[in-house]
Amino acid sequence: MNLRVAFALTVTLLLLLFVGCSEEQVTQPEIGYLASDYPDPEVLSPEENLGRIHKAADTPITDRFIVQFRPDVVDASALAGSLAGKYGLSVPTFYQYAIKGFPARMSPETAEALRSEPSVLEVTLDQWVRTVAQEIPTGVDRIDTELNPFAAIDGVPTNVDVDIAIVDTGLDTSHPALNIAGGRTFLGGLSFSNFMDDNGHGTHVAGIAAARDDTLDVVGVAPGARLWGVKVLNAAGTGLVSDVILGLDWILARSTTIEVVNLSFAAVGWNNSLNNAINNCVAAGLVVVASAGNEGVDIFGADGTIGTADDVIPAACPGAATISALVDTDGLPGGLGAASTFGPDDSFATFSNFSASSYIDNPVTSPGQAIDLILPGVDINSTRLGGGTILASGTSQAAPHAAGLFALYIAENGRPTDAAGVAAARQALIDNGPTQDSPLGLATANDPDGNLENLGWAVEPQLVSDVAFLEFSAPATVFPGDTLDMRVRIANVGNVDITTPFQAWIGVQGTSVELARATVPGLPAGASMLRVIHFNVPAKDLAVAVN
């Protein structure tokens, strides 16, 4: 009589490789443009506000101007008051640090007359800008932030000793994940001490840069860095360039405290006043980070020339470190993660702007031309207005990854004190970043301009081979003496190609007894291979391990 025997298999996998494997207040009147000057924001939930394409500021600006004085003007306040009286203007506020001058409503004819004043450098039309939309998030994981000793991600709060200004829609001042030091609101010439976020975008950006390492929600690139909320965008995510400059003016007055400035918004059309304000911030040692924008176009527009009406700002400003976006869905290189709405895993995000050319006076040298770095910007999990977390995508999300990296750089190397120091910090991050065509880079070569900006990285990139067991299948029941066919899928989830053959074997669990072995001829980074391993079933039950 034949006796059927159930063969019990306990399967684990071990692959052996034989290869090297309290905040100062600004004295400014609380008056200015009317709130009705802004498009009325829709009443939306935080998810709707953050996940949608932000409401366009469709109303053309024809009567708002930025008056910029010459740098040798000594008393900007007195001159602003004098010109206001001469031309019958209401000038409730003025610029004195980022630039010297004032924003005001006036006719084009008055603007032209002001241009002839000897103390006036230029008068430019104002513009609308808008946002460009405790687990370790994939973006933080992708750039090896957890390996950076100054990030010190271990679930125990040790705040990074750097200050980051988030120029955006404000911050959720009650969110427990954010270490908020202070802030200010500038909207339509108004100045308020309350900088509470009413959109969600600024809160999300802030969490990417610096959410606390406290075992709750998510952790940021520079965990617990002090955050300053500079609210220049309203509940619909729109604002004025003149308000952005007021925000930069406020930040520059605190340049001995604040070290990094994040600008996650965009407008189309060159604005020299904004460019000068950014340059003056940089001259004081502030690192200014800008998102590239989400239109899938060149930041210099179709003409490829800086200083023209189709430029994307602040991305096109040479003083800013401009950041494009990549897709990463699993926190690892190799392209093995799921595809996203904006492209496959480890690819250039389809919405991200790019740069086919640079400028003569670019203070850094980047293989991405006018783009410094590319960083994760798709389905990034970060802090949500009202508490908890939410996913969002955009170069708005890529930029604060870079802001966090600059904070880590400053924590290690000290803050820059001038434009040369800022350029050195930018160049250091560019030079440290893995190339797009390296094993740590993009699995899909789809950078639209062919200028491959390096990835931002939190530590010196480590090249490692890392083989993992992805699939296993075998018959549930076999007979003694049968040949068992075990199907295993082996993947190289590291960032180095394995060019030397390595072995996978089956052994007796808890012993050194080997039953069968298969040779894998090598495996490129990101690739996987299906192997069938055969072995003869013993004559009695035996616990077996796949090694």
C-alpha cells in the first residue's frame, strides 16, 4: 500500500553574494488695498484646496505698480512719502531692505511720470503669483535623509538648529509637527501679525522641509528646524509680487536669524524688482530656494532668454536655487515602485518645468543649466492644515526638500554670510548629488531638455548592491522522493549593477546542510530575475530554508 506523506516546508530566503556588495513685530500700518481686490476664495476643504489646480488669478493687473528706488537712496520712507504727496498716491507701506521703494495703485500715466524721477530706478507692473501645487515619507527616504547625522531621525526630537522662512499661504500655527518660531502676513499691502494658513499649501510645504522627528505623522528633511510663516498668498493660493517683496523685505530685516527661504509659487513674466529683492537677500547670506513650476515648459519660456515676458519667476532668477521634480513612489532607486499619475517610478515628473539653457552670470555650475537639483515632488505625504497628513504633488513639494537639505548643510558647515557663501552652498549640494543616469538616479531617462540636473542628496551617496526576494511559489504538498520546483524572483534593489554570478541555495533550517543551489549570472540595479530551483524531497518530513 502506498502511503501519501505531506511534506512540510518552512521557507525563508537568504541570498549569498560573492560580489562586493517670540517674534519682533514690524511697525507698519494695518491698512492697504481692499480685500475685495483679490479674487474671492472658494470655500473648500483642506484636501480640495491642496489637491486641486489652484484658482487662477484671471483679473489682469493694470493699476498696481512696484516703484523701485536707486540703491543710493538713504531714507526710503521719506522719499516714498514725498513722491506719494507729489503724485497723489496712497502709500501705506514701503520697502527698505530687500529693495528700496514702495507698491502702490496708480494709473499707467502716473507710473510713466514716476519713471522720470531721478531717484527712481524703475517702475514695474505688479503681477499675480500662485502656488504650484510618523512615517518616513518616500521623498525623505529617497534622498537618504535618515542617514544624515544632523537630521538624526530616530523618533527622538532633536531639532535642527536652523531657521527656514516659508513664503507661502501661512502656517497652521497649531500643528504639533511644526516648530513655529513666528511670522507675518502681507496681503495687498496689508501687514498683519496673524499668519495662520487658510489654504493648506504652506503647511504642507513646511512639513516637507522640517516636520518634527517625534514618532507622530511624518518627519521632514531637517526635522524640527525653526519655521517662520511669511503669508503672501491668500486662501485661494494667489497673491501679488509686491506682497512677496514685502515678505522678503521682512525676512531680510531678520537675516541674522533666518538662514533659508522657500518660495513654492510661480508667475509668468520677468520682474526685475523681485529679482533684485532675491539678490539682496542672497547678498546677506540667505539661501533662497524656488520651485521650477508645474507647466512642463522651459523656465525661460519659448524664447529661451532671461528677462522677457514668458519667463517663469522666481524660478528664472539666478540668485535662487531652482528645483525640478521627480516621481518616486517607493522611496528607493531602481524604478521598481508603482507608476504614478505623473509618470513611472523614478522618472522626471511630467508637469515639472525645465531649463534648456542657463545665463552668463549663473553663480553655480549645474548639469541642469539653470536648474540646480531635482527632488521628489509626486504624492508627497506631509503636514495637513487642521492636523494629520495629506498627499500632494508639484514642484512646490520638490523645493522644500531642497530647503531642508540646505538647512542640514548649514547645520554642519555654518551659515553663509554673503552671495559667495550662498553660491558655495548651492554648488556643494549640486556636486554631492547623484547624476540622473547613475544607479541612484532616474530609471526612466525622460528629462525633457537633456540637461540632467543632479538629484539632491542628504549624505554622500553610497553605492551598494542589495538583493531581495520578491516572489516565491511551490506546491503545497509533495511526495517523498519527488523533485520540488521552487520558483523565486530575485531583485537587485540596490544602486550598483551586480556583474559577478552569485548563488541562491536551499538548506535545512537551523543547520548548514545544503540541499540544492542555483546560480544567478548577475543582475543590473533595479532588475529582477525569475529562477526555478530544483531539489529532491527527502524520505521524511524536514523543515527546509531557501537561502
